[in-house]
Amino acid sequence: MAKAKSRAVSAKGAAEFKSYITRAIPVSANLVCADNTGAKIVQVVQVNKFKGRLSRQPAASVGDLVTVVVKKGPAELRKQIFGAIIIRQKYPIRRLSGVRVSFEDNAAVIVTPEGDVKGTDIKGPVAAEAAERWPRLATLASMIV
């Protein structure tokens, strides 16, 4: 009999340590669009790579990739589906140093399917957790908190 391969072998160790951030932005939440694509308000319709539980509504946090629909903006962008990265959330984020960081709004930036930011400028601060996870986002950010 062949020995079954252990599942623990393929698991990632401490190299891929991601601090836990409370998922504070549920599906159907409206976010401020913080880039210069023209969109003003976007609505979360799906949280990509979300592993949930029966009857639990999918939710996202800072740095997560979500699928959004433009609710307010120019006519050619409205009702269009895009990918977006969440860069700010109102709910406090606890850092490993013990500091809690919260922002005054929930905001996202629209990205292309390849992962590049669609706009050329980001308005307002970007959470360090999002900038760390998405290097292309960090290059455009004017302020990282």
C-alpha cells in the first residue's frame, strides 16, 4: 500500500505570516473610490478568495481584493464590474506593535485584471497592510499610514 502524503507538507509556515485584520466590509457595502478613474462610489459584490461558513455573509478587510460595481460616476463607468483593493476601513486595525489604526472612511481603488491600479493617483492615506501586500499600490500612494 502506498503511504498517503501528509497535508502538512504543503502548508506554508512562518514565512507567509499575515496578521489578522477584522473583516469589517461586508458584501453590498458602499466604498469611496480613492483613485482618479472618475468613479465616486463603488459597491462590493463579491470578496475574492473568501472561505466562509454556511449562512455567513462574505466580508473583506484592508488589502483584500474584491469585485465591485460602480454606483456613482460617469455614465461609461456606471453599472460596470471591476476588481478593487480595499485601502482604508473605519473599523480599527490592530498592528503587531499594539497600536490600533482606524480611518474616517471605507475606501478602495479600482484595479485591472492583471493587478495594476487603473488610475494614476490615489487620494488620501493608504493602510500599510494594503501597501505591503500590493507593491504597485505602494508606488502610487502619496501617504502610507
